[in-house]
Amino acid sequence: MSIPTNGDSSSSPNGTMSRTECEAAEAARDIDAILETFATFCFLETIPLGIRSEGKEAVRAAYEVQFFTAFPDLAPDDEGMAVGDDAIVVWGTLHGTSRGEWLGVAPGGGSFAVPFANLVPFKDGLMEGEKIYFDLATLCEQAQVPLGDIRAAAAARQ
């Protein structure tokens, strides 16, 4: 992969969908619009939790349960992007506040700012999936959510 140096760096590798469209849908918590950016057979894999959701309905549930319910103000601050022929990697800082249950664990109420990286493979101009990387221990510490409880809840979903 290489850092884009010209053209629209926010487009998918084959140019049919922009990262801006995905970000706008995520910011609006519009799950239907988010799912429109995914291929029919898609996945969402949250690496630190060891959870991989496959298919649009499972990806929908993952967004709701793993992210939007637990962290209603979740906001990635993208700091960089590398674009390859069939994938994009985005990295930056993930900000949010633990205000809802996360995988069945009660909210801690704390705010967090942790580094993240997302690997997004593309197929036919749509997101084939997304692999999300972040520091789970630091997020839990800052959000005041027990790390052991989150790990146990995630393990029960694998």
C-alpha cells in the first residue's frame, strides 16, 4: 500500500465510494446507510475483542452492540490513510464515552482517546469488510469499564 499523493484519496481503491460517505453515515448513526457501503457478503472484525461478524445483519448488530449503544458519541479522528489496489488502511485516534452497555457490561461513564487502525478491503467498489484495531486495555481503563468483564463477554460471543 502507498500513501496517496494525488487525486481523491478518500475514494475506494477503484473510485466508486468515498471514505467521506462512510464517515458521514457513521457520524449520523445511520446503520442502513453504513450497510449500503458494504458488499453483500461482508464482515466486521473487531480484533481486540476477537469478534468477527459475517453478513449484513450480523454487521448491523455489531455496529449497534459493539459501538453505537456503548459509545453514543464515538468519533474517530482520522489522521492518515494508505490506499492500495483493493484496500484502504485508516489510522488515527478514537474518541468516545462509555454511556451504554458494551457486550452486556454496564457503562463506566469515562471518556477515552485511543489510537486505532482500520483495514478495509474492497470488492466491486464496496467495502468487503472492516478489521478494527485498537488498544482494548487502555480504552477500558479510560472508559472505567472492567477489562476482564469485557474480555469475558467477548469470549462468550466467539
